[in-house]
Amino acid sequence: MNINDYIAQIEAIINSHSIVTSYKLNIDRKTEDIVFLSGQIYFRDDSILNFKEYVERTELAIEKYKYGYNYRISSEIVFRYDNAPDPAAKRLKSFPHHKHTSTNKIIESRQINFKEVFNEIESIILSKLNQGA
């Protein structure tokens, strides 16, 4: 897979879900094989995902060096996954990978991919819609 395929895959994930109302995708190409992706996705329940990924195509795969997925409703965080060297996450076995919860806890997480984050958001939104919230 090359960088263009990776970007197309991200857009395909976004466009394949009816819970998305709109999105902005910023593509900052550093080289032919390195890109910084960032953007916002707006959902039907007025929640927002802000995300960033710094990725490189290597001989073996697409390597993700930095990432952050911040899912929120208004100014309240629902969750955030990232691999920033957060001092509060140093005690975790999964460091630097971690997840911030809505209760301000930091818990272990492996390196997560965009599709997994999107599936988690979809689950949250569909659960709320099914409950009539």
C-alpha cells in the first residue's frame, strides 16, 4: 500500500458511514512516502472527532509514528487515544500508547487504527440513537 492508497482508505471509511454529516481532511505531504493527516469529522449527534496521524510508507507497511484521536461532544471529551509521551501514562505497560476516558482516567491501549476508532464512535452513536437520546 502506498500513501495515496492509505489516504483513500481513510476517506472510504469516513464516507461509508451514514452517521457522518461532514468532514475536513488536511493532507500535508512531507515527501512521497511521508504524510501528516489531520482533520475533523462531524457526526449526526453533534459530536466531533479531531484526529491527526503522522505516517510513512516503509518497505513493509504504513508506519504510524504519531497519532491522536480526540472524540468529544461540545467541549466534553468522550475519549482520546494517542501516543504522546504523557508523563501520567508512563506507568502503563502500553506506554506511550494510551486512552483518556471521559472520567479523566488514563488507561492502557495498544496502537489503534482509524477504523477501530471509527467503529467505537459508531457504536456509541448508534447506542444513543437506539435509546432515543
